Amino acid sequence: MKEEILVVNEDKYNLAALVWVSGIGWNTIFTILFNKKKLQFSWDEFWCDKNQAWVKCGLAESKQLLLIEFLKNSSVGAICDELNTKYIQVICASDEAYPALLKEIDEPPWVLFVKGPVDKLHRLQLSVAVVGTRENTNYSNQAIKKLISELAEYEVAIISGGMYGVDILAHLEAARQGLITVVVLGYGLDHIWPEEVKHDFRELYQAGAVFISEYPPYVMGNKGNFIRRNRIVAGLSLMTVVVEAAAKSGSHITAHLALEYGRCVGAVPGAITSRYSEGTKILLNNGAVCVSSGQDIIDEINQSYRNFRIDGGNTEKTFSLEILPKYKKMQYTFTPEQTNILENLESKAATEEELIHTLLLPPIRLQQILAELELLDCIERCVQGWTVTT
């Protein structure tokens, strides 16, 4: 996380204030933090001696005007007071509670606004996103109950987006199973949308669910916010599982983001007569893992990450998000020559000349083996020559 080195605990409410300013986006905040660290000026200088600090930060005049307008009616202290009054906590990347998984994604939230037991966010060692259609069917109801009840043995945290349909069913079932569940909102914590989920949110809050948002409390929901919210759902999770989805579905966005982050993606198979099976069919055809049980999910996580083992409900506490190379997940017996090449390329990419020198193979024989491994989709070309496929 390139921005992590820029963020310290004293930044928390100052970052919240910057996020509060409509029109000040992720890249602008990065620029402010980068120049603040480089030029060694304080937050007091930033907010009070604004002309010099803002010029030092290289802020465009339009951004400076936004900050001036913000300071006419508010301040860091006023925001802190408002959040405390509403029992909304703020965490930033330097806080222990900020989820480690979330730091690995593109543009992780500068701050998270949180309602509920914030310490649970630090315990998201083993977490699975469950997403799908908003028009849930009896089949998706049954599938969710089956999967989450089976995952309960492993104390899996369930992540979703708090919308009606599959999202809310997943949250409720997780809460009823005594699991941590994190509701990722596409709007600020002052709101509940749509109205139909108000009763469910109350039940979830009473059961100890954690509600989080990257948006200040006053922000209303809109399509762009919900789409951007999906990167947090995927980013908090080792695996994203799609339960029923139409051919064009927001769940596809979450699944594709998960793949971009090197996370696992699973899809629950459905009836061929249902339009809500079209989306999961597309995902399965494009490499998602077919899951029909909690054990399928656990097995895929076990097979896909280095140093991460889940056994009988006991999760090892140390793990890496480095995805395993594809060849290590294949049910295929490699020859000694193929294995030597794969192991060499796993440690670092290499050219054919380097492999010839290292492995002492004749050039023609090496080219034959490389062709075989490329057909198996175990290796791929890169700028440095050849590397293993993840």
C-alpha cells in the first residue's frame, strides 16, 4: 500500500475532514499527504496557514476553493464532535483495526467510518464475500443458509453490501450463526437505504454486525458510490462467492475486482431454467470455481494462498496474500524437467538463455518443454522472459 507510509495516527480526523469535502478525491488526498511528508509541514499549518501550505501541496485553484468553502462552516474539531455525538468511529490505515486485506487493493479508503464493534475488523483473518441478485428466490435463500451454516464451523467472517436480496440474507444468516459480518455501505452512516432493510439493519446492529462506509455520514447513495463500494467488498475478502445473478449484474463487478486483486472467485450453480443462473454461468465459464458447499469454499482458499491453512476450524494466524502459481493447483503429474523449469521460474522470471545456463538443457529441448508448459497455461511470457502463471 503505497499510501500507508504516509499515514500516521494523528492523521485520522484530518483525513476524515478532507474526505468530508465534496470534490476532494482520493488522488488529491494522496498529493496532500505526499507533499506534507516531503515538505514537513503540520496539519495546523495546512488548515490555518492555508495559502502557503496549499501552494506547497500543488493544489489546483478549484481544490483550494473547495477547502475555503468547507472552512467557512466547519473544522476538524467540529467533525470530530459530530462523529462522537453520532457514535461513529473513524479508522485509518495506521490503526490496528484497519483490515490488513483492504490495504492490498487499488485506492484503499483513506478512512473508514464505522458503527458497531470496530475491533472485529482486525479479526477478519478468514473472510468471504457473499453477493448476488437483489431479487432473491427460494433457491438462493436455501443456498445461502447451507453455505453459511457450513462455513460457521470455520468461524468465517461474511462480507456483503447491505442491499436487499442476497446481501441482506447473507448478513442475517451470518449473524444468526454467530459469525462476524461486515456491512459495506454505498452511502454515509446517517442513512439507511432502501427503507425495506431498516428492520434488518436493526437486527444486525443488535447482533453485533459492523457497518462501514468510506463516505462521510451525510452522503446519499448513488449508482457511482455503490459501484465504488464493491471494491471494498472484494478487498475485505479472501474469496467472493456469487449466489444467483442475472447476466448483467453488479455482482460481476465485485467478482472481477476480486480477480484483479488476486483473490478467489466462486459461483453457486443454478437451474438452467432460471434467468438468475445466467450470471453465475458466465462466471463459471470464465474461470470461477463451482461451489455447492462451505467445504468447497474452504478447499479453494486452502489451495490458493501460500502459508494459509484452515483445518477443523483452526485457522493459522500467519498467512500471505501471495496467490499460488496455477501449476501448484493442477491435478497433473509434471516430468522432472518440467518441474525444474517451473521451480526456477517461480523464484524469478528468466529468459531462455538464462534457463539454458541454469538447467544445462539443450536449446531445442528447452523450447519443447516451454511450449508444453505454455499449452498447459502454467507459464507465460513477460518483459523479463518467462514466468509462472498465477
